[in-house]
Amino acid sequence: MSNVRSDKPFELAGRTFQSRLLVGTGLYRDLDETRQAIEASGAEIVTFAVRRTNIGQNPGEPNLLDALPVDRYTFLPNTAGCFDAVEAVRTCRLARELLDGHNLVKLEVLADQKTLFPNVIETLKAAEVLVKDGFDVMVYTSDDPIIARQLAEVGCIAVMPLAGLIGTGLGICNPYNLQIILEESKVPVLVDAGVGTASDATIAMELGCSGVLMNSAIARAQQPVMMAQAMKYAIEAGRLAYLAGRMPKKLYASASSPLAGLIK
């Protein structure tokens, strides 16, 4: 069958990952809860805000690397809290220095404090500089297919359109734009921001996303460790459903048992 989907490995920056769930490290009660939730999620890639997280730059304070060993996880330092390209580039370079030449980063340049919506003009500026500087850039962006295309063209290794505004838990607000991005993109597409519960993550995967990145949906749950496990299963179920191919939607009923040949 020509329309059968074959599974492809989830690859980023030359590495293959088994889990398609990427998780953040903020908002937890303490580093122990952070560790437990991330273990329960099965995630292999963890992201943290360079400007808000101690990874060794503040001696004597709790260090994220003590809870999440570098030999077990792939770290994805991000530029959360940056509002222009210069700030974002400087933050990525600081992360590379602190992590001994680590080049994989998540770029996000925000427009304002109220919406935390991406400033796509500054994001494009920063992406061009970082790619030329040898970084492997995964980029948080709006769900605009044209901007997503341009970010891939400048060399970003993955585009990460929002599903909803950061921390809102509204789920996928515009699946149609996301579908266009998925159809056009030549790099992995991961939903970033807006996920609130397991079904949101499943829908993203059923649409064909390569993965989902989340933080608030787990950390702000009443039981974060339990929610982390739920998200693990949601991602796996959504990927399987995408590969299986859903049944067509129809307006009228269609009996699962045919009417022809009934015993009278």
C-alpha cells in the first residue's frame, strides 16, 4: 500500500533518540521532584533556561547537573527570558562555555512579558548568527508556515511552533497551520508550548509531529510525577496512531457488521 507510513528514527544533530518527549526543568518544587518527574517521563532530552538555572555558574547553590547527570541526558539549554537577538546569542554562547563546547540549543526570543509570543524578526536574526557560529539550533516560533520555512532555510535543525501560548495549557489552538508546517517542513517539527494534558500531546503526535516539548503541563499538574508518566504514554500512543493511519471521517453511520446475509 503506497499510503502506509513507515516509522523513521527521531534524529537531532546527528544523534538518534528513542523518546519523542522533551521536557523542561522549571517550576518544580525542588530538584528531587524534577529528577523524579523526568525519570517518569522517559525523556532523553531536557531543556533549561540558562538565565534562570544554576549549572555551575553559582558555586554553593543547588546545581541542576547534580540531579540530572550529563551522561544520562542530552541537555538543551534555552534562551527563555531573552527579548532580542543580541541577548539570545550571548546566552547561547554562555551555555556553550559552561557545558564544555555543547552546541545543541533551543532558541527562543520573546516579544513581551504578557503573551511570551515569539518575536519572529529577532528570532530570525539570532538564528542566522547562531547557525554561522556552529550551533545546532532548535527554534521556538509562531505557527506561521512562512516563518517556519525561513527558519529551516537559514539552517535550524528543528522548528518548534507553539500550540498555544506558553503556560496556558490551551492545547493545539490552530491545528490547520500546524498541518501546513508539517507538510512543507524538511526538518523535524516539534510542538512547543500550550500543551495542558495527555490528549494534547497525543493530538500533536497524531498530526505527524516528530516530538513534543513541554514543561508546565507536567510541573503544574497536581501530581507532576504521575502526569510525566501519562505524557510518556500519550506520546507513544499518538505516534502509533499516526503510523497506523486513522479511519476516514464520515457524516453518516456505517455498520461494523454488514447487513447483507443476515439470518432471517
